[in-house]
Amino acid sequence: MAWVCRLGLLLALVLPAVGSSRPGIVVRLNRAVLDYVSDIGKAPLQRALQVTVPHFWDRNGKELQLTRIQIPDVQVPDLHLTFIAGMGIRVSAAANFTFRVFRSGPEPLELKLPVELMADARVTQSSIRSPLVSISACIPSLDHGFLLDGHNSTAEDPLSHASSSSPPALLPLQKHLKSVLRNKLCLSLASLVQDLNVHLGTLIGLTPVGPESQIQYFMVGKPTVTNDYIALDINAVLFLLGSPIVLAVNATPFLPPQPVGAPGAMVTLCLSQDLFDSALLLLQKAGALNLDVTGQLKSDENPLNTSWLGQFIPEVTRQFPNPMPVVLKVRLGATPEATLGAGNATMRLQPFVEVLVATSNSAFQSLFSMDVEVNLSLQLSVSKVKLRGFTSVLGDVQITMTSSNVGFVDIDQVRLLMGPVFKKPLMNHLNALLGLGIALPHMLNLKYVPPEVFIHEGYVVVSSGLFYER
Ligand SMILES: *[C@@H]1O[C@H](CO)[C@@H](O)[C@H](O)[C@H]1NC(C)=O
Ligand SMILES: *[C@@H]1O[C@H](CO)[C@@H](O)[C@H](O)[C@H]1NC(C)=O
Ligand SMILES: *[C@@H]1O[C@H](CO)[C@@H](O)[C@H](O)[C@H]1NC(C)=O
Ligand SMILES: *[C@@H]1O[C@H](CO)[C@@H](O)[C@H](O)[C@H]1NC(C)=O
Ligand SMILES: *[C@@H]1O[C@H](CO)[C@@H](O)[C@H](O)[C@H]1NC(C)=O
């Protein structure tokens, strides 16, 4: 819990500085999530309801007798969750309690009691800007009679089916058990919800993007609850060396149209254009997109050497009669632009490329430099909790000369020869980087399976089921 508090403090420090320039994400949890939670929630609810029962003092004739009671088993055959518009979630559960009563006889007595539990949970936002669930109403209904060793032992008829050891009247004991449950069941549910809140708090965890960069998500207001879904408005902050990355243009409030995503999916995440712009800005500022394509002598695969360049720029051969390796320094001064269209995404990269000769291990001599422009198609996928990208070149690489130390350079030839030399290492580099992916909003031990990605104009939708790894 302590780290959650520290994160809260960190957020409190950075948020004023970030202002309104925060890329938005809308996470919509649909009804199917409730079905999944009811399914995986039964076991923890059973454990939570297994409360300790205080000893019972029974009057046996004239003596007071201490009776020890255990709940060896609670079965929750039925757990049902529904959305309550404007509020949160309604919980209704049916539980079968088994009590083991240790009396003076040789065998403990076993009593069973079916109990129904109804509770309303409000879903709001915590002080650390994670989702917060709190029980606003809780009613255990204990109207059923006890079953004694499988028979009906109602309050009116406590002894009719008692065993041959003829136990004393069970009525006071049954009252005791019911009052214990009446007092403890809602508290147990509340404490289960507290554990859930700690888990929900992991939504705002910092997740590494690269060695010096992180992403963090937090809620920007109360969730919207309808009868069909809960929508969480989430913002991302990307950090480079501890400082938040801020888009030059203020992020616009993100309002995705509905309905979106695959029908019946547990969760849909709508990712705004701003998220992609911020992630690319982070990569560019971190220098992660820059690369050096290094030449190597006596290699058939690597043509980057002066004798090869000299074939179309004679001045290179004149200056470097002996073959030397050539290096391409690819630098991204401008942030790549991602365009989200209907059904496809593209990315425009405008690197500055300097062509140098490696005159020794550490000394370089510049031959010429060029502005390059390349359009890439961007395929998006999600694995576990990460959004990953894969790019391939669309169309031609556009090259413009910016300076030359080797006199006239035929731009058509450069385009013809440099294009292929430059494309492959750039794609390998980009795909290695984008393949690492960026974490989507997520919680500890939860992953997206099976995710589907839909690209719309101006936003991306990830539609998925959830899987909780215990
Ligand atoms: C729970 O108790 C009810 C009523 O006694 C019974 O019908 C049902 O089969 C029990 N379910 C389980 C899972 O024990
Ligand atoms: C037990 O007895 C009560 C009251 O007589 C009755 O309402 C209930 O249905 C009975 N339950 C079973 C499982 O026989
Ligand atoms: C220079 O590159 C060309 C083209 O790949 C290659 O055929 C040649 O062997 C290279 N020369 C040296 C000295 O590495
Ligand atoms: C992307 O989709 C748009 C509109 O459907 C289409 O005009 C364009 O050619 C597509 N681009 C690619 C690279 O598939
Ligand atoms: C890249 O795409 C943009 C927008 O479609 C276009 O204006 C530009 O000419 C393209 N550049 C290249 C190198 O294909």
C-alpha cells in the first residue's frame, strides 16, 4: 500500500505542471466483465465469508457449557453482479454455510444454513485517482431455517430430528449463529472490497516504456455508470528521465463515439490520437529513434564503403583512394507523425541523414547530408497488456540534399542507391523499438485476452476479454 501512496504523492507533484495536455483514454467495462468477476469472485467471497464464530455459552441443566463452533465450509453457488446506472454495482449472492458445533458428545454436530446477501457498491475515484469501490448498502437475509445433519431443523422444531445423543435445545445456539452472521457478513464483504481497491490502485502504477522512460495512467474524474457499462476517463502521463512529456498542442478532451469495439467484449479501450503523438514525442526526445547504420569492409551484404560510393560520386574516390567504411547517422529532429485513418494507420518519418567516412575508430569526416521523408504503414497489436507496433515502408523514400563536401551529387542516383541501404536497418530498428510496446491501462495480474485492435479516424479501439492470473 505504501508504494501506492508514494505514487499518489508523485502524481500530486507532477499534475499541476502537466496542465491540460494529457492524452486521453476511455476504458469501458461492459456487462461481460461482471459475469467474469462473478465467476472468479466466488472463491475469494467464500473465503471472506468463512468468519470466525465466537464461543457459545449454553445452559445445560444448571451448568454453563462452552460450545466451540467452526465454519469449515461456505459455498457460494450463486453470485450475480449488475450495473446500477449513476451509482455502481449491485451484488447479490447466495451462500450455504456449514457450521461444526463441538459439544459434549463424541461427534461434532453439523448445521447448515442458506443465506442471501444483497449489497450495493458505489464506484468512484480514490485520492490517488484510481477506481474506488465502497459498499453503500448491505443486507444479509437470514430467513431460512437451519438444516441439521441434512434434515430440516427450523427454529420452531429444533429437536425433532436430533441425533440419539439427544442434544439440548438448539434454539439459543441458532440465534447466536444468526446474530454472528448478521454482524460479520457485511464487514467481511467490505474487507474483500478493500482488497479489491488495493488491486484497483495498481492501475496508476508506473510502467517502463524504455530504460529512462515510463508511462502512468490515472483517472480524471468519477466514472460514468449506465445499466450496460462503467466508463473510466483516464489520462496518461509519459515521463522521460522523471519529467513529464508535454505535447506542444494541448490535448483535446477525448470523447469517442459509441458504440465501439467488438460486441460482447468485456472491455473496450479507446485510445486517442494524443496518446500516439505523446508516445512518439517521448521516443523522439529520448533519442530512441536515432540510429547509426555502420559500414563494414569486405562484406557482400553491406555496401557502405567509399569505393561503392565513389562509383557515383567520383570526388569520394579522389578524396579516399583506399576503401574506407561509410556510416549513416540517422537523426530524428522532427517528431514522427502518426495518422489514424479509417481502417489503417500510417506514420511519417522525416529523419536527417548524414553520410560520413569513418577515418579511424573515433574520427568521422562528413561527405554529404540529406533530408529524408518516408511514409510507413503502422500495424497495431496487443499482447498481454502492451500495445505493439509493426511498420513497413509505404511507397518511395524521398530524399533532398542539404549539404555536400564532395561537390555535385546526383540526387536521382542517391535515391536509387541510398534508399535500399537505408530502409532495411531503419525498419529493423523501428520494429525492434515498437515491438517492445507500451503498456495500456492495466491492473496487476490482469491481461487482455484475446485482444482485437480497430483503427478509426482519429482514435484506436482495443476490444478484449480479461484474464486474471492468480
Ligand atoms: C445450498 O443450499 C440450498 C438450500 O438448502 C440447496 O438447495 C443447494 O443445493 C445448496 N447448494 C450448494 C452448492 O451447496
Ligand atoms: C424447512 O422448514 C421450513 C419451515 O417449516 C420450510 O419453510 C422449509 O421449506 C423447510 N426446508 C427444507 C429444506 O425442507
Ligand atoms: C564495397 O561495397 C561493394 C558493394 O557491396 C562490395 O562489392 C565491395 O567488396 C566493397 N569493398 C570493400 C573494400 O569492402
Ligand atoms: C487507408 O484507408 C484509407 C481509407 O479507407 C484509404 O484511402 C488508404 O488508401 C488506406 N491506406 C493504406 C496504406 O492502406
Ligand atoms: C507521405 O504521405 C503524405 C500524406 O499522405 C504525403 O503528402 C507525402 O507526399 C508522402 N511522402 C512520401 C515520401 O511518400
